[in-house]
Amino acid sequence: MPHFIVTFRIKDDKDYQARYDSFMETAKSLAKYSPWDQTTSFLALQSTDANATSSSLCSSLYVDSKFDSTKDVMVVVDLDKRTKSTKGKIEYEGLLDAGLGF
């Protein structure tokens, strides 16, 4: 089963808690075990889907939760395949790529 890290920012507004809770619930449903979530806005998880990719996991988190790409930001990194997928406005994507190394 593939391994991922997910980092995200949910904009703090009147719908923040509903979007955050929905996002976390969706992430937990896609994980083989409970995601590691000890730090803020970061998850480490193993997918229940053996064929999951950074793109498919990112899409599932986007479509199946209340994530709002007009104000929220998400980066999903496939640790096994060394790929990333994003939703929302990514500022300084070159720095992200340089930091990840791919």
C-alpha cells in the first residue's frame, strides 16, 4: 500500500471548523491506519488503495470533503513514487519543488 504525506491549510473563516472536520474525516477514511496527525495541518498515512497516487488521493480529499480550493491549500506527496499533487493556490511552487527535490 502506498505511503503519503499531506500538508494543508484551511482558511480560518466562518466555515473553518466544518471544512477542517470534513477534511480530517475523509483523510481517515482513505487511510489504512489512523493518520499520524500530531503536528498542525500535516498527515502521514498509508492508503487503503494499493493503486492510489498523489493525484488520486488529492482528488479524493478534494471531492469527498468540504475542502474549498478557492480559499484552502493542499499538497499531497507520494513518498514511494516521489510525486506531488496540489489543490488551491500554491504560492512559490518553485520553492516547493526545490524543497521536495522533484
